[in-house]
Amino acid sequence: MKQPPVTACGDSPNCVSSKDTRPKFALSTFTLTSESVRFDDIVNTIASLSGAKLISQQDSYAHLTFTTPVLRFVDDVEISVHGTELALRSASRVGYYDFGANRRRADAIRQALRDSKLITPSP
């Protein structure tokens, strides 16, 4: 089965991606502490966050959803690993603006992965 790539964002400001170069959409690189980091450990760490649900996982790609606590909006998070780089995209399914929710989520994911010593502590 072919893995979908983690992509840049579209034009609506309800998405962030490590594959996007535009400042309002871009996330800084997620660098694994080593090539021996298990992808399952990354997925399990993200899936343990509040509101997360693992939808699919194959090889080095996973799709998760996050449901917001109050309004119950569902947002999509995609991750993939290539070498020591983790690509991440977080995007809202509905609405034009996300009021920074996806960037906050990406920051929370980054912190959880740092705390688990799966990524380096750089930005």
C-alpha cells in the first residue's frame, strides 16, 4: 500500500505543516534523537494526548484525529518519518480560521515527543 505524503497546507489559515515554507503555515523541523526511534513509540505518544484517536498507521505514516473538547470539531494530524526527520501536518476539517488551534496542537505534540526523548530539544 502506497503511503500518502505529508504535504504543505492549502491557502486557508487553519493548518500548519513542517512541509510548508510560508511563515504563517510553517512548523520548524522535528528531528528524531536517532534513526533507532520506533515509529510506534511516536504514534503512541501522540495518540495518548487529549482528544486524539489513531485512524490508520502503515510503515512510517500515520493519520490521527483530534476532537476539540467544547465544540467537538475534528481536526486531522498526519505524520511520517524519513530518516531522522518527522514530518507533521495538523489541519482543521471545517471552517476557515482555527484561531491558532493547530499550531498549539503541533506545539503540544512537539513537547510530548521531547518529554519522551523521541525528538531533539531544538526548536
